[in-house]
Amino acid sequence: MTMRFIPREKLGKKARRLLDREGRNEWGLSPVTRRVESKKKYSRKKKSHADDEAWDFV
């Protein structure tokens, strides 16, 4: 059986949702703008030298 063209208005709700879903694309990455944090800005999350194992002289 061949698929005949049916106007979108005459399609059922499930068929319209399926048609809409096929038209949408998945983003390969997050669409949120990504920017590099400034190195001049103070960050509490940064690891301090006291926690670094290379500085332990035991």
C-alpha cells in the first residue's frame, strides 16, 4: 500500500506528533553558549598549593 498525502490538519494527534518528531534534529552538543573562564578572576574551586602532593616534603 502506498502512502498518500494527507494534510497535517486532517492527521490524528499521534500522527502529527510523529511527523513533528521526525522533522526535529538532535543537537550534537549543548546549545548553551560556552566561554572560557577568565584566569584573572578569583575562583574558590581552584586547587590550592597546600593540597598538591608535589609540595609535600615529608
